[in-house]
Amino acid sequence: MSEGSDKTGILWVVATPIGNLGDFSARAREVLGQVAVIAAEDTRVTGRLLEGLDVPARKVSLHEHNEARVIGGLIEQLAAGREVALVSDAGTPLISDPGYRLVSAAHDAGVPVHTVPGPCAATAALSVAGLPTDRFLFEGFLPARSAARRKRLGALAGRSETLVFYAPARDLPDIFDDLAAALGKERRATLARELTKLHETVRRDTLDALHDWVGNDPDQQRGEAVIVVEGNPAGAPEIDIEALAAELARELPPSRAAKVLARLSGMDRKEAWGVIEGVRR
């Protein structure tokens, strides 16, 4: 779309390879070659990805620390009729990556938002995990500290859906230790590490066995990983968060109600406080 057009531009959400450049789709290349601006999590990473391609677009940094600040300028570009592409460092934008605020602002501004689908580490791991995929719960990255991590995992222990987590491979021994403690040593899981890359690892075993394996092999503590864990076959009744929050808000002061809600639901205190405030309005 040319500059000066009285038509609104388009925001393209473009998936890029998670490792193997052969997964870079022809459509993704075409779109990135036609837009005026590429909003990239790290412009250096995206620049290397686009080396050798005739991509004249200006690259703008958009990450978790500056997203709120740069949205306005990008929406202005779109309102002026220019096309903008959103990419992350690897995979599908917004899946544990920044971009939600920009996409939301584009919808609010009446800007068309189109997807160019492609690689995603979570769905790639699910496809090779050998565990049920009819229902799954994507958790992204777990808390960095063990105590908080075990608390969150404890809240997930009864879920019947297959669980999907992202993890830096250097933390795998500690994470598997916490997974085994919270979910049970015999729970089956699949480690999918460095997917589509030269040293790709896909291994299914019990949580306890995977803990021992990664702990004894330093090579498995390199790169990025996805952990897919089978759900609890027995399941657990799901908590009606709003109903619970409303009952707590009636019986307890707001701060106390938020504390109890956080403990029972597994959400953090800030999130629980927002839910309590919402039901009190």
C-alpha cells in the first residue's frame, strides 16, 4: 500500500523460523518484503534473519520494556495507510512474546490485522510429544524462583489437560525437580529441546527419569526447551474463579480476600487483587 493512501494500512502478524531457516515460508518473505515497517523484538536478530532478502522496510524495536511507548507511532503509520509487520525473535509473535498491546490497539483503531501463520515451539513440541493433544494448557515460562514455581505447579497438579511449558535449558534440572515434586515422579512428560536445530532433542519418559537424564548430561542444559507433561488422569473440579472471588469479597476485607484467592487459585497477588476489585464494583 503506497504512502498517502486514504485507506487504512494493515498490521501483519508474521511467524518466523524457530531454528531451521527452511521453515521460513514464501508468504512470510513476501509480506516482510512489502511492508513499510517491521516491528521486531530485537532488530539485530531480525536483521540477520532477513540477510540476503530484498527487504527495504524500516525496522523498529518493539519489546516488553518499550511496547507501550512505541505503539502510538506504529498506529499513526497504519492510519496513514502504511503496512506494518510484527515479528518476534523466533516463532509466532505473542506466544510468550510481546505484541499483544499493539494488536489490541490496532483493533481499537479499526486497523485490519492479518496473520501469516508458521512455526511455533509450543505446537511443534505437542506434535512430537506422544501425549494427548485434544486439550492442552499452555503456561509459557514458569516463575524463576523454585518456591513460586512449586506453588504454581501445585495449582496445576489436578488439571486433566496436557501441560506445556517453555524453559531455558540451563534450568532444566531444577525445573524437572520441581515438576516431579509437585506433579508426581511417575507423571509422563516429553522434553523437546532446540527444536528444528542441529542438536534437537525429543525424549519422553517420567518426570523423575527426565530429571536424572538432563542432570547427568550437560549438553541437554543448552539452548531453549519446551516441556510437555501429561495431565492428571483423575482430573480435578475446576474452580469458578469469579464465584469464589465474589464469596471471598463478601466475607473478607479486600486485601485478605485477594491473599486467599491467590493461594487457592495459584494466581499471583496482583492478579488476584484485580479479580477481587472487579467483583466488588
